[in-house]
Amino acid sequence: MTKKAAGIANEVRLEIVRTLEWMKEQTKVLSDGELNYLVDEILNFGKEKEIFVTGKGRSGLVARAFAMRLAHLGYRVRILGEDTAPPVKKGDLFLVVSGGGENRKEETKIAKNLGATIVVVTSYPESTLGRLADICLVIRGREKEGAAVPYRDRRMRGLPVLALGTSFEDYCLIVFDSIIGYVAADQGQSESDLQDRHTPLQL
């Protein structure tokens, strides 16, 4: 093992700590009003209606992960664009994850015109999607200001080195999973309840 290789694990651990510290700071500035509004909407959403989720790239993967857990809670959740998904209709919930707030905007405009409640999770509430939202949950991490700062310089400043908006997506996942935990507890559901709705088929 080279001298450089011997220190790699410690450097990676430092990156993990920086990332967790960054997330801890973001938790302090999450809007109570936005979070309350979104969780309340989910708690009071009729399970006979559909929740549609969408996003592009890694944001889309985070949206799909949230959709899976909502389904485990017993909600009717569909991924926008799937061949078997029904049409969006009035009273449905339409959730789009987009760090920059400009992806899936045409689909979101259509869903809004159809009468769906629009939930947008983004770093930019003033974006196109932010302006379309009925509920906008602002999660930082897609800031453009530091885009030109080399990763080595970010490390020297004690900032996390997370490529291409990863901080937004990672923190979204933590926020979503925390919401799932709260809703499950509020509804009196158990791990067994969620497991019963988890697909047992593994191909």
C-alpha cells in the first residue's frame, strides 16, 4: 500500500463528516411552514386518489424512492410516464423534484391545468416550477454560485465535495424518508404493515 493510499480512508471519512455537518446546517433552515404544509397534505390526502411523482436524472431516482415508500404506507402512487399510469385528474397530488426548478415544467403545467395539487421540491422557489407550485419545499444544494470552485479548493475551505448537485439529492432523500417515518407513526403503522405492502418478488 502506498503512502497516499494509506491516507485515503481518512480523507473519505472527512468528506462524510463534512457532508453530514452540511446537512445538519440545512436542517436548521428548512421552512417550518413549507414542511408542515407538505406533511399535512400527505396526512390528509385521500388514499383513493393518485399521487404522481416525477423528476429527471438523479432527482428522478430520489422521487421514485419516495414514491416507493408512499406506496408502502398504502397510498396509490404512480411514476409519471409509466405505460400503465392513469391520466392525472383533479384532486390528484403531483410531486416533482427538480433542483434547478426547470425540469418537467411542461408536464407540471399540464397537471396544474387538470386540477392537480402541485408539489415542487427545489433549491430555487423563484424558478418556473416554483412559481407553478401550490406547495414548494425549498431544499438547498443546487446553488450555482460555487460551480466554478475546484473540488480541491472546496476541501481546503472545509466544504463537502459533492459532485453536480448531489447535496440536493442526498438531502432530499433524508427529508423524504423522515417524512415517511413521521407519517407512519402518526397513522399508527408498524414495520410489519409496510413490509406487507413491499413486493416479495425479487428477479
